[in-house]
Amino acid sequence: MLSVYLLRHGQTPYNADGNRYCGHTDIGLTERGIRQALAVHERLRGVRLDAVYSSPLLRARRTAELASGWDTVQTDHRLIEIDFGSWEHKTREEFVSADPSSWEAWSRDPLNNRAGNTGESGAEIVARLDDFFNEMLVRHAGQTILAVGHNGVNRLYMAHKLGMPLQHYRRIVQENSAVTLFELDDNGAFTLHRLNA
């Protein structure tokens, strides 16, 4: 069994600016984002973490360091945010008005369509997250880890593991630096204990 504290990074300037799609753009945290990550550290004070992982992007890495209190965290490219293609740097209102068909296709079937026409498909995203957590299940059997990722990938992974059609992934809420706790049993079965707390 593996216990995972899953976080979305703290607030960024893009989050504060109308929730601009950040994707692979490497930006840091706002002052509020730093405070959010430090608040998680207080909440996890009694939790023994055996390992800390994050997306390689600065906003996730810094959140992982602050939330865990560890000086060095392990980064893994499989935790990186969705490649949003042509949606990168834009708000949803901006890219939907410019190209409504790409958003419609993604909303209807993210599993088989690419974000922003040229980005990743839901199938690719779920495959890399599954690969990461299955590896963690073997490497950290019987342990507890912290994994800091991003809004899109975290929600798609959880929707997949909960057996939801992926087009409903936005029904799962992951606020900046909110704590989600799940377990994977020895067969990889997913149990959600806490969401967005």
C-alpha cells in the first residue's frame, strides 16, 4: 500500500490574473502562494513523509519545499502540468472566443482530443501519471509520500482512478495548496480519503 498526500502548487501570477493557462510555462509563486504552501507545512506537521516529489516546474517545486520543510525534493517530469498547446498564456474566455471548436472537442472527449489542438491528450496525461504512481507504489510500499503537481493533471488522474468519464474531471476541485489524501493498495486500487481539504 502507498499513502499519497497530493497537492496542487500555491497561487501563481497566472492564477491571480483571471486563471490564465500556465501549462509548461515556468513561473513562481505569489506572496499568497508562499503563504499557502507554508500553511500546508503547519497542517502536515505530525505526518511522517518518507519521500517528497514534485513537478520540475518552479511553482510546484517551491510549494513542495515549503509544504514539506525539506531542503531538497525529487522532481519528476511525469508530474508536470498539461501541455495546453495554443491555450498557453490565455484565459479560457480568450481561447474559447478565438477557437471554440478546440474547447468543445476537449470538453466532450479529453481522452482522445488534444488540449489547444497541439497539446497533450487526456490518454497521454493519464498514462504518465499512472506510470509515476505505479512506480511509487513499488518504490515506497508501505510508506507515505508527498507529491506536488498541478490542477489539470491531478484532476485528470483522480477522475481516471475513480472510474469517472474524463470529460467530468473539472467536477473535482483542487484549489491552490489544498490537501488531498489517497491510498493505492498493492494492486493499484485507488481510495480517496480527503479531497481539497
